[in-house]
Amino acid sequence: MGTWGEFAAADPAMAETGRRLLYQFGPGLAFLATVRGDGAPRLHPICPVVTDDGLYAFVIASPKQADLYRDGRYTLHAFPPEAVDDEFTVSGRAREETNADVRARIGERYREEVHDDPRLATYALFELGIDRAMLAVYRERGAWPPTYSVWRSP
């Protein structure tokens, strides 16, 4: 499984387009799909944070947080743009990041209060490791077929 930094180094054009789609409305916006305890999917909007080296998400104590602790598998899908149907998704496994320096650095980008002790924090920070990224680019709204690009972690 790779990091955002490894993905960006291997396919900088796809990573930059993905970053642009995630941040197209200002803050990072995406749908996070997790795996429920019964195996069914769970889908929620979140605000991911992309840095040069990682893809992160603060997740409040909730069923989706419990899903990530229990299973870790996820898919993140950028909100669709208004002008075209371009799509960007990444999939992999999430792991909790408890390092206080990393939490503070990502918290500054997220604008969330971050405590030194993650057990006292309202939000848990997860790094989203990437097994696969997919980008679909359409020439115009409704145009078919799109051009697909896929990156897989070595």
C-alpha cells in the first residue's frame, strides 16, 4: 500500500488532478465509504486533507470511525464537479495517526482543535493508505466514454 506522496511521485498528473477535484469547492470534500460490521457499505461526506506526503481524514467518534478501527478498508470519492462528470477515487486501508506533531500539522490545515493526547480529541486522525487510484475524465458533461487512468500501489 502506498502513500499520497508515493502516488504523486509515480503519477504526478493524476495526483494533481485528483487534488484539484478534492479541493474544487475550497476545503477538501469527498464521500468516504467504509465497511460496516455486517459487511455492508457505509457512505458519508468528509473533508479530507491532502499534503505532499499523505492523505488524511479527521473522523469524529461515529459508526464510520468504528468501521475504520475495526476493518480499515475504505474508498474515497471526490464530489462531482458542476461543469463535467470527472471522477476521482482512491481506495486502500486507513490507519490511525497518533503522533502529536503530525496531528498538529494536519490540524492546522484542517482548522480543527487537536489535542496532544489523541484519546482526548474529538476527532481521530487517519492516514488513508492508497492501494488504487482511479481518474475518469469526460470531454464534456454526459460525453461517453470517459478516459480512465488507474494507478496501483506496487
